[in-house]
Amino acid sequence: MEGTLEAGPLAGRRLRLGSAGFCGAPAGGADAAGPQAHLADESGWLASFDLDESLRPDALEALARLRAQGLELRLLSGDRPAAVARLAERAGLRFWRGGCTPQDKMAEVRALQQQGRRVAMVGDGMNDGPVLALADLSVAMGEGVPLAQARADVVVQGGRLMPVADLLAQARRTQRVVRRNLAWAAFY
């Protein structure tokens, strides 16, 4: 991306923001732990920025509630494996995979389903649409892309994960009530 600043100490200078090659950044930035963006002007490289993912504010609490419900949690992401590993570590997730294509995610879900497991999938990206359609229960985040929302069974508004844990807990309570009522109906 190129542009000219109109105010501040760099006013009137043409700036470039992008990859190391585009901005003429020095070699050695490729070994950064996460993604980088670089800034340059007509004279050359000015700065590099290390970017990092962060957990949603309620993620740790939501994951703890899901684990307490007896669920096994997995993280499948198309992001770079190093970034996914850092995020999984922060979230306390033992199983994670980065660099996943939509086909990789679908293969993972199919493998679990072939083992007799029921799979709930939460997603918000364009590449999550096919795997959301395949999962036994699919949840899209409200700020996600329309394709993910169209393929999901449930859309959670607000960008928080706690409603996912609440949704599954409520579904289990409802299932218990339905079974109890069916048992009483059969007995009667």
C-alpha cells in the first residue's frame, strides 16, 4: 500500500507499507515469530512491526466452561503454524493445527465423525463455510463473513465465545427434559 501523509512529522513524504521486499527492509526479519509489516519512504526502510494474534476477551473462561462440559477442544486454523501454536498455548489447547486448508479442516472433522464422535465447529472465516456445513453442529460468529453464517446452524452475535458454551449447556439441558418427557409419555 502506498500513500502520502498530509500531517505530522512525516507530512509530504510518500510512504509504503507492506512486505519486507516491497519496503526494502533488511534481511533477517523472516525469522520473526509472527507476521510482520514494514514501513518505508522514498529513502528506504523506516521500521518493521511484529504483529500478533490475541485471544477474545472471554476466550479462556469460555474454553474452561466447554472443558467442564466434557468437550475435547481443538484449534484448526489457516493461519501460519507458529502463530497458531502461540495462540493455542495461550488458550491451553493441546491439539492444534495451523496452515489448514478448508479440505484439511473437513478431513479432520470427517475422521472424528468416522470414529463415532459428534463434532461441533465454530468458525467465522470464508474458508470455514465448507467445514461448518459438514459438522454435526456449526456455530458462526456474528461478525464473521456471510458465507460462514449461511452454512452455520447457529449465529452467535457480539463477537464473544461465552454464548457458545451457554448454547451447548442449554442444548444438553433441553435434551434431558425431552428425554424425560418421552420416558413419561411411554410409561403413561
